[in-house]
Amino acid sequence: MIKCLVLLTGIVLIAKIEEISAEIGDPNCLISDVCVINPDGTVSPWLDFSEDTELMVRSENILTITQPNKDTLKLYLEVIS
């Protein structure tokens, strides 16, 4: 499912997210096709210096997860296609 993730650092991402079983303290969220939502509302690839398309993060590093609005979802789908 595609969701917006607000990280504790204040960075806002949009990505496909899946919860994974893991030991306490280990990364337990698989995010893929990750993009950043910029302050001006545009969407761009996150960590564009890497060819990795899947990343593991700890849910403890995520402040909240929300549903993207239609405009943001459209921009995201254009970027990842």
C-alpha cells in the first residue's frame, strides 16, 4: 500500500510500505519506491545516489503514517513510473 510517512527527523516520504516481523529494535518496515515530498509539494526520488529500491526502517523512526491525497499520489506515480 502507498502511504506518506513522516519521519522523526521531519522528512516526509511517500512509498509502498509493508510491515515485517522482526526482533525488537530491528527494522520492521519494508519501504520501496521511496520518494520525498518536498516543502513545495513536489515529489522527487529519495536517496537518488543509490540504486536500492527497497529499504528497511524501524517503525520507531516513523512519527506517523497517512494516506496521500490524490494530487500527491498522482505525482508519486509519475515519478516512479
